[in-house]
Amino acid sequence: MIDSKRELKDALKPIGRRATHKRALLLDLLRRIPGHPDAETLFIEAKKLDPRISLATVYRTLALLKKTGVIEEHLLGESHAHFEAVSPTPHFHFTCLKCGRVIEFRTALLDRLISELKQKNRVELQEIQIDARGLCARCREAKD
Amino acid sequence: MIDSKRELKDALKPIGRRATHKRALLLDLLRRIPGHPDAETLFIEAKKLDPRISLATVYRTLALLKKTGVIEEHLLGESHAHFEAVSPTPHFHFTCLKCGRVIEFRTALLDRLISELKQKNRVELQEIQIDARGLCARCREAKD
DNA sequence: TTAGTTGCAAACAATTTGCACGTTG
DNA sequence: CAACGTGCAAATTGTTTGCAACTAA
């Protein structure tokens, strides 16, 4: 959390935003909570550490962290968003529509696809969202 | 539209749903409207052809068409969904956050990525969403 | 004829916002 | 101390739903 604060300060200062206690707390949670929590889950967890935090702050912080690029937003087949601290190895998610399990899929093709996009269209990529849905191997076999 | 109706009939009959006038009209619009209309846009266009259609029907129809696989849903960086008739050549979208332009990006890597996902994890893929955002070449140069 | 479909308006869920007060640099 | 951050509750947005009337097969 100390680390998160220092790091946040460096990331937020240039854009005139502050590294507050609550922001560091949320970034920390995002890095410690396994999986891909949604805003509500983060809110509940954050309240355990700081009971005075509000859901509005969670949303505002998520938007800010996303803008600075330290977290990503994912749509895992539900009507609300999920979040994840960016990982050093790029990957995407496959969500089983039956059991809800999320598989993280890593492949070199992803980097190649991204660099091809950048190169061919000369775009500045700020965000790419890849989310797949279907049936996992287990649920697929368990015919019902 | 006659064609859409025949085609719809074949697609919907097996699941006990009907090929109605309004459904054919909406599918037709999705195939004729350039770009990636959202529900509201489709509603406005549909009303020109059938003033008695409701927004609820648009949403219900979009969900149904998506389920049968004839259309796709995309998240282009706005808070609402956009739709598109499935195209024979798979592609994904890059939306410029400044001018709003949408670039369709086709690459063989996409098919390879999908088949690798299926093969390695033995999943049944029902839906994959790839949406990228950033600055297009033009807006990138036009520094402001 | 009978199940599926639609319009309408109300309900909903997720997220955003205005404002007065608190906090950071 | 000036600018930014926060809690609270209300507002907004996009989408879904219950129900009575309608229509396709």
C-alpha cells in the first residue's frame, strides 16, 4: 500500500491529480484480490479496510486508474463491468456461460495481432478489449 | 426483406420463434445501414418504415438475432451497445476516441487466435468480442 | 386456435453527478 | 489556502419486464 501510494503519486501528479489514501487502497485491492472483481465487490472489500469509503469513490477511482492505464476493464458476459490490475503478460478472458468460470488465455498471437493493427493503420492504441464467452470443456461434456 | 423473412423463418422455426414483419424489417435495416448502429438509431430508422414499432421490440429483436448468430454486438467506447450484421470475413473494430471514426480491421491472425483458443482449452466458443480504442492516424498527427 | 409477439409504461441495474464538506500538497 | 477529493442522495442512461391486446402458423 505504501508502494501503491508512491507509484500512484508518480502516475497522477503529471495530470494534476492526487494520490489519496482511498485510491491507493483500491489499487492495492485490485492487485491482491484474485480474479476479476466488479465495482460492488471492490466496494465491499474496501469497506472492510476503510468503512467510510463510498461506492461513488470506487467508480470514480476505477475510471481514473483505467485512464492512467494501471487497470483494465472487462465485460465477462454480465451487465456490469469487471476490473483487473494490468498484468505483465497480456492475455484475454474466456467466460463459461454455464459455470461462470473465467479462463485466462495467453498467446503470442495476441501481441502479433496488436502490432499488426498499430503498424497497418498507424493508430495509437489506448485500449483493447478481448472477451470471449461460451462453454468450458467441463460444462461442454456434461450434457443436460 | 422478403429474403430476410424466409431466412429468418428457417433460423427461428427450430427454436419455436416466429419470423415476424418487424423482425425481418430490423434484420434488413441492420444489413443496409452502413456502420454500427445502436438500438436508438435502429429504432428511429425502423419507425420510418413502420411507425408502430416500439423500442422494446427493437431490444427484444436484437437479443433474439444475436442469439441466433446473425448479428453481433459491439462496445465501441460508449456506454451503450452497437450492432452489426455478421460479415463473412471476421474482423474487429478500432474506434477513434477523438473523431469517433470506426476502422474495421481484418487479419488472418484473428482466425488463428480463435482456433488456438478452441484447441488448447477445448471450449465451445459462442461469442468473442474484440474492440479497440485509441487515436486514429489522422487525429494522432493533429496535435492539440 | 393457441402459442408466440408487441406496445406501453413502469421497473431496473449500473453508473454518474451536484453540492457541501473534508483533505492534500 | 487553493485546488482537488469525497460522501450522500438524487439523477441519468441503457435496457428489461408485466400485462393486455394482437398476430402468425
